[in-house]
Amino acid sequence: MKALKALFNGGLYLPSEKSQTLNAPVQTAADCPWLFVPMLQHAGTAAEAIVGPGQAVLAGQKIGQPADGDSAAVHSPVSGTVRAVEEIRLPDGTRAAAAVIENDCEHRPADGINVPCEPAEVTVTNFTERFADWGLVQMQANGMPLHRRLQIAREHNVRTVVVNAMESEPYLTADHRLTVEQTLLVALGLTHICRLVGAEAGIVAVDQRRPDEAALLDKLLADHAEEHGLMLEAAMVDNRYPQGHELMLLKTLFDEEVEVRLSDGAGELASDRAGVCVLAVGTVAAAADAMLFNRPLTHRVVTVSGEAVGAPGNFLVPVGMRFSDVLDCCDVSPTIDRLIVGGPMTGIAQADDQSVFTKQTAGLVLFSAAMVHQPGPCIRCGWCVEDCPVQINPALLAGLAESGRWHRGFAHHAETCIECNICSYVCPSRLPLLEHIRKLKRAMARDQQARAGERGPA
């Protein structure tokens, strides 16, 4: 089993802040009366709602049909009655249609759900349709439908599939608990995904501080490797942040660097050019669950933690559940000032607790007013440059965004920013550097699209 040091430049060893939930078993969230299940829980085209007001639904029943090849199905997590299909606000601020379901709390499954299946029935010729129909997507920020992600991997003839179980942001422990409690699903999922994309090797990247987890994975992977003629192993990887980003894993695992292009979406698919496909550990487990038991993706494990949470934990929640329904049982402080969806480094602050969990929601982190700092003027200390893992100048890029000189972002390689937020973290003036850089990158992307439209089709 490999034990690897981080090979990328910059980065930080952040406070873990995981002790309260690291050993907390996943508990099923209590039933809530209403769910608001979005038709858009992935990058690409929203699913098309195929249910209407007054229609009864069962747990696992398809309620959203994929609209095209860049879409994925949506299923009801519960049994109950659809009361409306209406537009709601998603955690990232966008708006999408959602099925409003009144939960009958009877958990009646749809026909064929939870029936043992043979994973070999999912083949190279049918996995695209099957995975799209199960609603499988990358369970991380970019949320690409899994069938599309694996299609791209096959097109690039990837030789290695990497399962990212690093979870390097503070507070979050959902991936760790999933890996510990569903180790066999992770091993099976990796084995069959390697088969589907034609890869000859698979690696599960685990935080070096979790040797027991890595040892168990390594044993199970060795058993499956021999049976399927693959090279499978676990790798204990240095926890220097942002080691969990796929480009940093690429550098550490293979000592490979690839060019990042703006069209990659901050390098999300850059690893394919090095013959590697990186998948979130939750995605791999969900794929195995679907192939083994015909279960669509309707729930995910999340962490609820932070200084303002009196009873933190890891929860299995249905997609479409409001944040408030989970927070009601977490003893949240009345002095809460900041609710962040995702980790404290890369997550998105929320105006309230009325948005809903989606397939990409890794957790909720809550802070009181005492933990929130107000920004001051830049003092030109250079710390953001020194610690940047992709060696750009965050302060300069933020200045370009503030002054509206977005066209100069290309010259200063803004597209290589992986949005790890280290720059904002180390800034003594508490400047929201990443927020400005994101604005700059959006303006650059709009410019690229406009130029492509002017040139017309090739």
C-alpha cells in the first residue's frame, strides 16, 4: 500500500475540526413532511418532470426524465403525493423546477427497487442508458452525470480510475463515514467502473491519518483485483490542502501535471488527458448500489457541523429535504451568523436555511457571529501568492475583477484557479479573493462564448 507525500506547490495543513463527527456513525435523518425535489441536480440539462399535482408516487419512482445525453433522471426519495411542480432556489443560487412531494412516511418502494441484480448485466453498450436512468451523477461540486463522465473517460482511453476519498476540507466527514461503513460497495463500484471504461488499474486515495480505513480497503481491493484481473489498491495520501482536488491528486499519485483550460471548468476533466478518471467516493458507492440492487440515487450522506452546532453528526438525507428539517435536530445556536453549504473553504454561504439538499451537497457548516471576520484593505503581503497551489496571483486577479478589466484575466492565467480558497483563508485582511476571482472567470467564460458565437460553426 502506497504512502505518498504531496508533490504540488503551495497548499496548507489546515486544522482538521473533524473530531466531533469523525467517529459518529451515519444516522438516517428523521422523516420530514415535505420534500422539494429539483429536476436539476447535475451539470448539464435539467430533467423533464413527468409527474403532476395530485399524482401518487412511490420511493424510487422516476419523476424526472433525462432531457438529453447531458442529463440524468430524478427519482422520488419517498412515497407520497405530488402537490405541485414549482420553481425553487438551489444552494448555488440558481433556480430550477422541483416536484413538491407530501411525504406519507410509509416508505413504500416502487416496483423493482431493492431487487438483487447482477452487475455484469451493466455492459459497455448499455451503461450510458442505465446510469442515466438511475440518476447517477458525480456527487461533488461539478455534478456531471456519471454516464457522461465515463463516456469521456472511454474516449480518452483512460488506464486508471482514481476514487477520491480524501475529504481534505475541515469539518466534513461524510465521505470518511461512507468509506468506513460501505467499504465493500466502494471496492465493488471501483471494480465494475474499471470494467466499463476499460481501465486496467484503480486506486482509492485515502487521508494518511486513516491507516485502518486504508488497510481494510486495500484488503478488499486485493480480493477483487485477483478475481477480475485488475491492479487495485489503496493509497494513503498526505493531507495537505487542497489534496482533495483532482489535479493535486494527479500530481501526487502520478507526478503528472496537465494544462488547465478555461473550458475544463477549472480543470474538472483535465485528468483525462493524463489517462486518469477521478471519481468521488460517494459516486462509486452509489453506482455499486444501483448495479447490485437497482436503487436509483435518491439519498446521500452529509455532515452537519461547525462551531454553532451543539449536536453535530453525519446523516443520510433524501434529496429535496430542506436544510431546516435536519438542523432542527442538531441543537443549532441562536447566534448563528453563517450557514455554508459544503466545506468552509469552498462552500457557498446561504441567506437562510430554506434551500434543499441535492446530490452534490456534502454538508452544512454553521458559524456564530464571533467566527465571522470583516474584510480590510489589501496590505500587499504576498501570502496568497506564496500559498497558491497553482502559482497564480490571487490579489492581482481580484483587482482585475473589481476594476472590470476581466479581459486581462487570460494574460494572468485566471483559468488555472482551482477555487480552493486558500488565498482568502491566509489573507490577513480577510479579503474575499475567491469571490472576486469567480466573478472574473465567469466574465472570461462569457467572452469566450461570445467570440465562439461570432466565429460560428467550424
